[in-house]
Amino acid sequence: MAERDPGWNVLEKPAKPHDSAALHVSGEARYADDLPEPRDLLHLAFGLSTEARARIVDMDLAEVRAFDGVVAVYTAADIPGVNDVSPMAHDDPLLADGEVIYHGQAVFLVAATSRDAARRAARLGRIEYEPITPLLSLDQAREAGSEIEPVQRMVRGDAASALADAPHRLEGRVAMGGQDHFYLEGQVSIATPLEDGQIHLVSSTQHPSEVQHLVAHMLGLVSADVTIEVRRMGGAFGGKETQAALFAAACALVAAKTGRPAKFRCDRDDDMVLTGKRHEFEIGYDVGFDEEGRIVGLDLALASRCGASVDLSPAINDRAMFHADNCYYLPDVVIVSERLKTNTVSATAFRGFGGPQGMLAIERIIDDIAASLGRDPIEVRIANLYGDEGRDVTPYEMQVTDNIAPDMIARLRETARYDERARKIAQFNETSPVLKRGIALTPVKFGISFTSTHLNQAGALVHLYADGSIQLNHGGTEMGQGVYVKVAQVVADVFAVPLSQVRITATRTDKVPNTSATAASSGADLNGMAAHRAAMTIRERLVQFLAEEFSCDAGEILFTPDGVHVGSEMLTLGEAARRAHIGQISLSATGYYATPDIAYDRVAHKGRPFYYFAYGAAVSEVVVDTLTGEHKVLAVDILHDVGRSLNPAIDRGQIEGGFVQGQGWLTTEELVWDDKGRLLTHSPATYKIPTASDRPKRLTIDLWDGENVQPTINRSKAVGEPPFMLAISVFSAIGRAIAAIQPDSRAYPPLEAPATPEKILAAIAGHRSS
Amino acid sequence: MAISFLLDGETITIDHVDPTATVLDYVRYTLRRTGTKEGCAEGDCGACTVLMGEADGTGGVAWRALNACILFLPMLHGKALLTVESLKRDGELNPLQQTMADNGSSQCGFCTPGFVMSLQGRAIGALGSALPAADVIAGNLCRCTGYGPILDAAEQVPTLPDETLPSAQALAALAKEPASGTWQGRQWFAPRTVEALVQLLADHPDARLVAGATDVGLWVTKALRQLETVIFLSDVAELRELSETDEGLTIGAGVRWAEAHEAMARLHPDLGELVRRFAALQIRSAATVGGNIANGSPIGDGPPALIALGATLTLRSQEGARSMPLEDFFLDYGKQDRHPGEFVESIFVPRPGPDAAIHMSKLSRRLDSDISAVCGAIALAVRDGTITTARIAFGGMAATPKRATHCEAALSGAPFSAETFEAAAQALSEDFDPLTDVRGSRAYRLEAASNVLRRMWLAQQGTAISVLDCEAIHG
């Protein structure tokens, strides 16, 4: 069984690099835009809204249509089926219909014989708008009562009384910005019309099934008429979970209406304007605590800017609530979550999915408490950790049964020499007037499972060919995270063959149907288990067949790296497969897996939404220039829990990459909108993700040597999202460095995220005046 | 007429050249070499990095890592091009590729060919290859790995002279004549001498001059502008000359920033550091010192430093040459003192004297490969405890790169003291009334700019002021 199959020895094998590594470095790995272009291909571009909120009075597209090379121009009226590319609420039109709800929204679609012609023509639309005052900020939306769903509350005990009785009490607020995904491969799709109205799409999407269903509805087809294929994405990070559908649907519309293949490769700037980002949050808190800094009551208000449509905002904001405890026990607590609707591009999934915002809230609260008591924040963190009975239940009433955070923090504190460095940093700061250093240790506890319980399922399809080669397909999509290689390792181990004997194939909706998005860090957990079951089905058939054929016990048949032992005989897998084929045994099987034991009551916000938790902790040391607001991350030590790793090299890559991406969110990556609702940071010239020199010069990553308490595939743990939040240690360390300008102050600097030089100088000024 | 270039030893000739077609599109969609990727089409992500070789004038071939997305096709004439597909030979990855593959240097893999080409440039001694690996790849963005496995791989790969690369003779034979052509009624030229350039400009005074195309490239890829007559400057030999004497540096307008880097660092280390942080290597290997001045950008990083150092600009036309203090060239936003038919020929930067006190600060959201919110340069002469002259210029603070005259007045003739610097810092608010824009607010710019003065004083007193000089505390 999946728990501990004796045939598995994944950890004993050398860590494998990415299955496509050789193709990546040679340039031979094919992404959507690298595929040979078919004859008669049309290239697409959108005409974009120039208003954040307006009624469309008139559209004059004559010049667009007349532009040399333009073959077709479509508006909402040309859509045969449902004008919708949204994941759930039917509120994201493919093309604006009568109104626009954010600046840069797709209003019309141009198909031309060249990309250049399509893009040039798309700028020639003359659209008359009747503007309506847009709601851009959280305050404006709140005042107008504009929300994507009613305020949600997660409540345990009586926070008001606990606060009233608390020995100490603090109020505070912190704002944190959103984040652009900046996948290096922009949004792209190619549609090919097939016979009898069917359509095939290559889409750079994390969610082929959703694209399939939306395209079918949009064209008035059924799902069986539409096939989506994705071999790999050039990065996604949540930005291709729902956002890819817009571009795929545009291609499908053109292909269906013109009968010609159509490609939409979006320009980077348009991509940044058109597609959703991480939610910007504002946090307000009222916390009561004792002399040790132990929280006795918390009233926490989370408000997020969800943008112009619902998208996945309900689940994202739920996850923010679920992670507002992080590793800490909150006895009497109320978490209020406002989901505000604004005339900005709809915020969407992004690695962590609301978790980072919730977690940053509680870590700021802890830092604030520590400052007010004059204690080292690490002591306050430890004082608040989940513990034994009585301190082991989350605000949503899930029992924490795998609490390794205290042990991980203790070990990392030791190996990173936190205390000694904190002392030396304090000495440094005493004698350094301009440069101030800070150090912080922050932990991570991240819940693993889709919180919409039914999404926790996956399918796989495994073929054993009569020559012994294996083809593997499953619902997981490859965006660089290594889910393909991990799942292939699982299948290779079932048959005890080298990984090279397993051919990994592109994710396709005609091979495995009704899949969930590759999201929520779940790809390897779900698809690995489904593929394991498929492979085991074939292996069991082989065993049964060979036992009969060779008149031996099933127990005498062993799959080993040397071959298949059948009693005293030895066969290659190819020989065994050939015999089974002649013996009329099916060598193809599907596998299916659904996560057990989880259930959640969303109305009450109670239950067990997560199968397990993944943990981590990081120590970051930073230095801040208090005259310019510049900073540098000097050293980072990470201890992270991936359970019993399927592939340590891949997992380390996820940890480092997640950390640096989180560092970007909290430091250099600032989204700026103007007062008309226009995104000003729509290119890498103005939106700054980390570069190589932003990576801390010293970065150590250790894997926690435990295994998952739950029987996951190989007892491994999900790794995609959790490390992102290790970067909160950077933000916390910057806060402490700023605090060092007034070492005797009991206030905490009012630092907002991202900690740009300007925000750091503002926090310094705010701290000086506190 | 046609252009010709070498690709993996093979001569490629293009008969009819669209002068603003990009090398990236040509490589991807005509040559079908799809390993070179488009990540941004504006020279900021490096996914399209290729290597271009040109005769270095002394019998060798000089290689540069460039962003193909903003490189125009005519700029390939007489050059050698390497794309990521050039590296794998006989079905085998080259040592750099193999090391990166083994090292987990790729995740999604989309940026990977660009990193391979930047680091391959370092391996074969391309321009800037003496820089640390992190600087060589500062213009390559990766969103997956966190960069560690790429930097590790870079350190493992030694310099690999590649004997299969083409020779200068092969390049000379390839393109005996300067290129020019007509595309859909629009003319373009790529002269090789100042004489020819003078004549062309006399004939086409409104022609668009394109040097490195790192700015004009975006007019085409992003603004979708159509350029009329274009004159490419990169083959004009005299403009590529750099001479270093005791008096100072004379920099031909066509000298690229990366080519001037070491000589500038010898003028003053702050200038060297400023150049290191000027965009990233692929841009510095294309962008010219003259172009950075001629485009008149208020946020170009070159002019403030060069103004503070007392640089002189020389322009030339059929009427002859004229020179002016660099600051006088910048008249207003988007308006420079360049007459029709004139071009920027060279910049002379005097070597700072022994009594000079110099400080330069570039402030940006990200430390590498970012555009300044504020870029300040201060050059003082200090004799016997008194500041005898002060030249101060800022970028990002006004519609042009501009001298801070009130600030200079507060320093000139005053004692070299904390009080003087404090007065000078405060005087800046009389010099500048900056805008609030995407890179910073008015208030931030004013505060940060005045702190540049305060930091200079502290630095002069030996106080540590740079986060870049810090190492982690070892417990």
C-alpha cells in the first residue's frame, strides 16, 4: 500500500534532477509558443478598456476591421454560448458586455494574419464610455458596501471578555500589497478546429478541465467536444489556475468562428494589466496578552481587495483566516474577514492562496507584543505555540496532531545560532549610526488540502506496453515544480525500473477527465497516489498472470531492479509484459484517489479542512540603511518539513524558490495603481522581482528528518506553497532593524509591505515619532 | 541591400530587411530556433539572451551577451550570432549546460536558455565576464529557483575558450560593405565612418539615430511605433574609441557602458559601482554612453555622475564640431540642444584631482537592474578644510538631469564640516520640486536626495553607510 510499500526505496536513490532538465538547458523543451505553427494560423490581441468603470455607449471598430491583415473582430455579441471565463460565479466575461469593470479589461478581440497586425489593430478601437466613479481602494469599497460575498466570521470563545480581562492589550494595523506572478512564460494558448465542431487547445494552464468546461459552455458545445493539452508551463504560481481561461477561450472563439487555428500569446505588459494578482490586505488587530506575551484574546480584522469579480476570492480569504493562527494557539478569538469588491483586476490564486497574508498578520502581532514587553520575539513565539491537550485546537476546531513546530524552532535556533547573533547584532547596532541590523526567526504551519473538500481527488492513466516501456498520464500539470518527475518516480518504483523507462506525457483532458487544478500544493500528493494505484493494478494483474503461467505463488514474484523474479526464473519487465499480452491480460489501468478524513462546514467555519500540516522555520538576518531605506538580506537559515521526501533535489528547489519569491513579495515587488485605476507597474521595468544578488549570500536549507503522520504517498508532504511564508522572517527582521534606531522604545515600527526603501523610510519616521 | 551574418559558422543572408524587425522574432519564427524565449520584449528579463560577436579591430572577435528582443536585424550585419541551439554539439550538452542540468538549475525552464547564454558568455570571455556571476546574470530573471542552483553551477564551470568560434577574418569577409536598405518606402543606413554619418545626416536631418537600441527598441516592441528613416550607429568606428589619459577619459558616443566600465571605475570607484548597477550586463553591453545622454531621459544614470565630474559634450554635423558642458545639453523634458543634422560625438570626463571628494548614490527599489528613483552625484574639491568647488547633479528629481545650484552654493567656500553638509542637504529643497510617480513620491525623493548629502559626510568620516558592504554576523 501507499503507506510503506517494501518495493519503494525512493529516498535511497540519488536525488534526480528535473525530468526536463536537459531539454531546458538545450532550449529543446517546447512551450506552447515553440510548437510548429500550423498553416493559416491567426494571431490574436484584445482591445483593452481605458476606463476602470463605465457603461459602453458605443463601439466603433471600423478602423480595426480595416487594418491590413485583420481577418476578424469580435465583441461579446459574437459569442455563441455563455460569455464567461470565471471559475465559479459567472462574473468574468470573455469580452465586456455593455460595461467595463476594470481598467485594461478585454473589450473586443482581433484576429489577424500576424501578431504585429493584431496588436496594432487592437489599439485602433474607438469606444465611447460613460464613466462611473470607480471603487478603487478598500475604503471606497467598504464605504459603498461593495463586497464579493458577505463578511465571514470565525469565532471561538469570547474574545471581547478575554480582551477586557487581559493584563496587557495592544491595537494595531498593517497593510500589505499584492503581487504579480511574473511567470516568465506569459499567457498563451493555441486552438485548432477539428472535424464536426470539435476543438483542440494547447493552453498554458494549471487547470485544463476548467478551461475545457468554460470553452465548451462559451461555444455551446459539450465537454466531450473540447480537448485541452498542456505539456509544461513556463511558470504559473497560481497565475494560470483561473487566468489562462481568458486566452484559451479567445482562441477557441476565433477557431470556431473562422475555422482557422488561432494563437494568443499575450504581450507582457498586457498580461500584467489583464490578469489577476495576489490579494492586497489590510489587517487590524486588538490583542490581549499576559506578562509572557501569551495571547489570551484576539480580535482580528482582515480586509482584502478582491477586485472586480469573485474568482477564487472566497476560498483565498478563507485560507487567510485558516492561517491567522500560524503555529500559535489562540484561546478566545474572533477573525472577521471582509472581501471587498473593487474596480481593479480581479485578484486571484497565488502561491499560498491567502495563507501568507493571514500568517503575516499574526507574526506582526507577535512582534508587536514582544516590542511592548521588551522581550525577544522568539520567546513570545515559543510561548504561544500549539501544545498539549487544551492548547492543540485551531480556531476552526481542527486538532493539531502533528505539532513539530516547537522542536523545529528549537533546532533551528541552535543551528542558526540565533541567540548569539541576536546579541552581536544588538552590539553592532549600538555603534552603527546609519546601518542597523535585525534578525528574526519565524515559523510556518500550512494546511494541506483544497479547502473545498471535493477538489481533493485525482486520476491517473498508466500503460505498460508489450516491450516493457511505460507511459504515464495524470491530472497534474507541470509548471516547473517537478510533479511529473515525482509521479514518474512512484510509477518506476512500482515496477522497479529506471525512471528512463517511464515516458511522461502531456496532461490532456481526453486521457484523465474531470481533474482538479494543480494547485494547493497538492499535485504530487493526489496524482502520485492515483498513479500509484494505477500502476499497482497493472502490477497485480501481472503477478496473478505470472503465478498461473509459472505455477508458483504470488509471493514468489518480485519486481526488482534486476528484473522480475518468478520463482527461480528471471524475466525482464518487457518479457513479462509480452507474455501477459499474449495471455490476453490488460496492461492499461486508471487509478483514482480522493483524500480521506476531511470535512469542513463553511457556514460555521468549523471542521477539518486539512489532511495534515506542513511545517518550516527560517532565521533571516538583514541590514537596513536608515538614511535611504535600502536593505539587504545577509543570511538565511531554513529548516523545512517535507515529510519523507520523494525527491529531495526538487523539494530543495521549491523551498529556495518559494522563499525568494516570498522575499520579493515583502520587499521589492510593489504594485502601484494611479487614481484612475490604471496599473502603473505593468512591466519588469517598473515591477521588480528579485534578481540573483537579492538572494541572500548565505542561504542554508535543511530538511526536517520526519515523515508525514498521514499515509500520503511515501509519507511525503506537499512543498509548493509552504516555503513561501518562510520569507516573513525577512520582513520581521527588517522591522527589528528599524526598531534598533530607538532601542528603548516599546513601540513597533509601522512598517508596511512591501518594505521598499520608501516604506522603510516612512516606518523609520513613524517609529521616531511614536 | 542584403545583410549577412554568421550563425554557427554558416553564412545567413537576408535580402530584404525590415530595419525594426527584432533578432528575437527572426530567430524564433523564421529560423525556428525556439530555444530563445520572449519573456518581456523590453530587455528586462534576459530570456532572449544571445551572444553576438564582432571584429574587435585588433584581429580578435569581441563577444557580447545581448537581449535579442530589442536588437534590430540590421545590427547583425557582419556579426556572428550564437543562440542556445549553438551549444549542443553532436547530441551532447556542453559542459555549462550539463552542469546546470545536473545542478537543478532549472525548474520551469523558460528562463533557462537565457541564463545559459549569459553564463556561456562569461565562459568564453564575452564583455563583462570578469564580473562576479551574480552581476553577469543580474539581467536574467528567474521566478522559480531563487537563483542558488544557477549561481552554484556558474561557479563550477571554468572558462572555456571555444576554438570553433568564427574568426575576425571570417567576419570581415562577410560584410565588406556597410549595410543600407529600403523597407516599405522607409530607408535605413548603417554607416561605418563619421564622414559617412555626417553626410547621411546632412541628407536626412530628421533620421532616427539608433545606437544600442535599448531605448528605441521599446518604442517598437511596446509603443508599436513605426520609425521612418533610421541610421544605425553601432558600426561607426570612430564613435567606438575610448582614450584614457592623465587628463581624463574621452569616450566616443558609441562606446557601450560595459566597455567603459573599467576605465570609469579607474576615474572613481563610485562611478564604477554606479556603472555596475546601470541596468544589467546585456543592456550595458548594448547601450552606449552617448545614447544615454542623447535620449535626454531625466532618469538616465549616466548624466548626473558625468555632470558632477565636469564632463564636456561634443556634437558634430556638417557645420563642424561644437562642445558644451554636459548640463547645458539638457534644455527641458524631452528637449536637448541637438540641432537637426547633428549627432553626439564624444564625451570628455576630466580625471578628479587629488583634492577631490566624490560620492555617488543610486537609489532604487531593487539594488540591481532597476531604474533610479533618485540618482545623486557630488564632486567637491577640498583644500585645507574648505570646500573650494562643488558640483552636484541629480537624476530623478526634475524634468532633466540637473545641477543643484543652491546646494552647491551652500557648499562652495564653506568649511568641510557636518554643519555645511546639513545646510547643503536642506538647500536641495530649493533646487528641486520632484514629481510623485511610479518610482517614488515627491516626499521620498526629497528626503532621500538630501540624505545622499548626509551619507557623503558620514562616509567621509569613515562611517559604514552601504548595505552592500555588510556580511552576516557569524555567531
